Amino acid sequence: MRLNIKATNLELTPRVKEYVQKKMDMLDKYLGKLKVINASAEISKTTKHHKKGEIYLAEVNISLGSDLLRVEKTEKDLFKAVDKVKDHLELVIKKYKDKKIDRKKKKQKLGAM
């Protein structure tokens, strides 16, 4: 999957960029034949107002035609945040595909009557 990666309040090192890309590439098998129009990921550090430690935010938006799949997670570790986003996005994709299949089956049943 072609992914636009953006970093806010932290440096986008090659290691981080490669990690995010690798995790999002794992989702290709779940997307299957769905046509991805645009995919973007944003990672950021949101520590300006926190008293203890750094908090990282990972957000991924996948545009599938007129539908948008969006997941956002915060965590104390950047890599854990990316992992959580990937895991949750996997569930969102599965749910989206099931919903599409159910709609298609209902449409076929109505057309057969």
C-alpha cells in the first residue's frame, strides 16, 4: 500500500518510517480487492501539556472510494501506538468488508424476489 507518512513534533527517522510502512503493508492481505484511493499516517508527540513522560499519537486514514476508515491511538511508546493502530485497523477493515458483503447479499435477495 502506498502510504503518505507525516510526523508532527518529532523527527521522522528512516527507522520509524520503515516501521510504520511495514506495519501498514501487513494490512494489504485484509484489504484484498478493495481499491485504496489514498492512505495517510500521522505520528506525533503530544507532550506539551502532560506532566509525566511523553505521549505519542498514531493516526491512519484509508480512503476507499467514498468511504473513509480512520483509527487513532495514543500510547507512551511510539512503536506500541503504531502496533495498536495496525491491530485496530485490521478489525475495522474486516468489519467494513463484512458489512459490504452483507449489503450485497441483501441486494441480491431483494432482486431475486
